[in-house]
Amino acid sequence: QSNQMDTTDDSSPPPNNLPLIPTSLLQTSLELQLLEQVGMLPKAIPLKKKNPNQPDKTPASDAVRRLRKLNTDLYYRQNKFNLLAEESEGYAKLLNYLIVGIRDGGVTAPGAVRHVTELIGAFDLDPNRVLDLSLDVLECSLRDAVRSGEARSFADVRKGGEDEWGLSHLRSSLGGRVASAPVIGTLLGLIRELDGNGSAIVHLLAFKYRHYYSISISSAAPPSGGGKTEPKKSDEAAKAPSRVYPGSLYLVTAFLCSHGLLDVHGLLPHFTAIYSTKLGGAEEPSALTATTLLKHYTAFCEETVKRLKKLGSISLNSKKDDKKEVVKDESRESLGASLKFDPVLGIFRALLAVGTDWNACAAFLTHGVDGGNFASLVKGGDADGLSSAMDLAVCAACTLSEDVAGDVCAWVSSSISEVCGGAQPPAKSLSGARDGGKRGSSVLSSSEPLVIPREAALADVSITLAPPLRALVQSGKMQKAQSLYLKICKLYKSKLHSLAGDSKGESLKVDVNTLEVFGSFLVPALSLFQSNEGLAKEVWAVISQLPYTVRYKLYSEWRHPGLEKGTLRM
């Protein structure tokens, strides 16, 4: 700087006395002791001394005290509430918008995302809690849609509330013209944006299941007082709560899965953790198992075998045997009541109702019933073993639960409704709605087919129907669906007739999948019904079109599942 001043002209004005480094930068960069020595710290404010021997405060110690107080005020002390951006007001505005604003304003998904994002930023709302409230509103919207469909088309449905929501009921309510379809579509778009990477929804739903389970356990727990208690029928009946999870929670879980927003397999570890806590004396399932269904099915089969072995034997102690039978009947009823509210079975039924693929539904049930075996089969790529495990899981569910068997029958009936010629044109799906909700549309996902197309080949029909039909025969529940059995007979009769017409006089060649349906379902299921000449004629109308050798192969296969002693279990 001095050299520069020497070279400049004497007539030029002197430069300003500005420091090379700003003072503020030095005060924020250097240590306090160095700043005190060079005199760049303000003098300490003198305070009254409690002790006369106490030394005076130095500028450095005073600066440390001020910094500590400033950091405390900045990070740990709330000076006042921002009344213009309070969280309670933000959540109130959010709920009002989700419940009323979207419905009355005709808002689309991008507009809803923008408005909710503005509320999150303005009121400093928790995004996870906003997503949780959006899931609650979606659940309420679906429940209202089902109830409105019940009032419109199901006036004669059994009075049981959400417990009686079967597959036919849900598909008729959600697959028709739903007035709230635009609102549900907007909520789906909003939830998709709020979830981001897709990992929050599964945990939020798991918390809801845990919450309902804890409520049911606390309500079923005996009072702590020392008063007299009424006698209980059995321990199983005491463990089975009257109600655990609402049907709307199953529905929203399956609904999000069908639209690609949720992987239901992620809920199974949460279910395992819930039932392994032994709350209220609940049973502890084995590792990697979310339900005790398979264990109960094994016990049921063993009990059935013992009962079949006693057929024809005479017991002189009849009164004691009668008492045992009464106790066994009560245990079966309590088992059915406990399985009725099993979350894995409830989600399985809801997945069937919303139109999810059968293999995906059966895979979820198998994963929940036998998680360790399912994981090993998937990892090893054993397709045949996985198919057998899926058949066993569905058969166990149908055997022990009348509701599951009824939904499987309804799924088969709904799947063949179009190919049988009795289906109506489907309503416009949720993703394809363009009428702004004036007439309503279907809220079911259009990515999965709900019915088998009319022009489907015979082999494709058999591939789709073979797994559920095998489960219905092995569980013995097909005897309660005689109309479905007749419908299937007429379907295969017409398909074989058209196939014979295309063969042009040559011998009829039937694919392996169709023969499997005939050998594992069509012919053996005839033994489950009471003596009915009409059913025998319908079956003969189907198999009479087959070659002589094929028919007698079916007769030989019939002996194993149809004519043996095991069919007397029902």
C-alpha cells in the first residue's frame, strides 16, 4: 500500500482509512482471548457483586455468557406462540378441506396437492400426520360409498354392519356408479404425492391395526375388582374378542394395494409383532407367522381323522361322549369367531373383493400363514412347491372360515359372469372417469381384470379357475354352492361344444389344464352334494363329449378324493 501511495501523484486525494479485513469478520472468526487482547470486544457490563472477593468480569467471559444465553433463546426457548400459524388451526383447515373442500369444490389431484402443501408450509404441519389424516378420510369415503351402495341395492342384506361385507356386496357397491368417485380419485392422487418413496403408508396402516388390537384387548380384559365373575364357557371363547378390526380398514388396505400404493406383504411383520406380545393372554404364533390358521387347520384335520376312525364303533358310555361332543362344538364355534377377525383373512377377503389377481391374494395368505416356508420357496424358485403351499393355505382358510369360502365362491362366480353371458357392461373405472362425477363411476382399479373375457380360450379359463376350485373341493365347502356348480358345468359344456365344432370331425383334444379341472373339481365335487339327478345329468353332458379313455381316467381319479372315507368329514 505504501508503494502504491509513493507512485501516485501528490495531487490525488488520500484513500479512506478502511481496514483490509472487516471488523465483523474478525470478531466472528478469531478466538475470544485474542479479540480481548487486541481490544475488539466490548467492555463487560459491571454487575453487583454478591461476594466482594469475586473477580471482575473480563470482556471474554462476558462474551461467553452472552453467547450461551443467545443459543439458549435460539434453540431451547419459545418466546411466544405464532397465533397466525398455529398447528391446531392448520389441522382444522386441513380436515375441512379434505372432507368438504374437495367434495364441494370439484378439486383435482394437482390442485389438492398444491393446497395441502401450502397448508403444511404455512402452519408447519407434520407431513406424516397429514398423510395419516388423508388415509383416514379415504377410509371414511370408501365406507360411505359401501353403505350408500347397500342402501341402494342391498336392502335385504343381513343386518350385521361391516362384519357382513362380503365380496358380492363390495363389488356391487364399489364397481357400480359411485357418486364420490372423484373425491376418492383426488385423495388417491394426494396420498401418492404425500407418500413419496412409498414406505410411510405401510407403517401408518400397521399403527392403525395395532391401535385397534390394543383397544380390543383392553376391552376384553377382566375388571380388576374383586367382585364375582360370571362363568365362562371356554378359554377360547374368552380369548376371542367380539370385534377387533373394522371392515373399512381391510377395505382401504386392499384398495391401496390394488392401486399400487401399498405392498401388503410389508404388514405381515407388524402382525407378527402384534400377536407375539401376548396381550391379554393371546396366543403366541411361531416365528415369521402372522396368524395361527395353519396350526388350527392341522389340529382340525387330526381331530377329523380320529372322528372318522370311530365311525361304526359302539360306545356304551354315551352320556360322557355327548358331553365331549358339546365341548368340541363350542370350541369350533369360538375358533370360527376368532378367525372371523383375523387380519390376514380379512385382508385376503378384501383383496378378492377389489379385483386383485388370485395368485397375488393366495401368495399373501400363504405368506401370512407360513412365512418361513414361503420365503424359502420364493428364494429357491420352487414354483411347484409354492403352488402347493398356496393351495394348502386357501384350503385351510376355506375349511375353518365360512366367510372365506363364501367369498371364494363369489370370486369364481363373478369371474365367469361375462364368459357365461350374464354380465352387464362394466362401469367406467376410476382412472378413466371424465364426467366430473356427475353420474358417478367405478372406484375399482382397472389395472386388474375383474372377470374372464367372453372370448377367452378354454385353457385360459381352466388356468384361472383351477386353484380356487381345488380349494373348494378339498375343504368340502362346494356343497353349499350348488348354483355355482351348475354354472360351471354349463360353461364347460358350451366351451367343449364350440371346441368340438372347430375340430371338424376329428377326435376332441382337451388341454391338460382343463383335464385337471375335471379330475380335481368337476367329477369329485359331485360326491359332496346330496343325491340329485339333475346334477348328474349336467356333469354327464360335459364329460360325454370327451373320449372314452379320458372319461375312465377321470373315474379312476374320482376314487381318491370322492369315494373314500374322508369325504364323510362334512
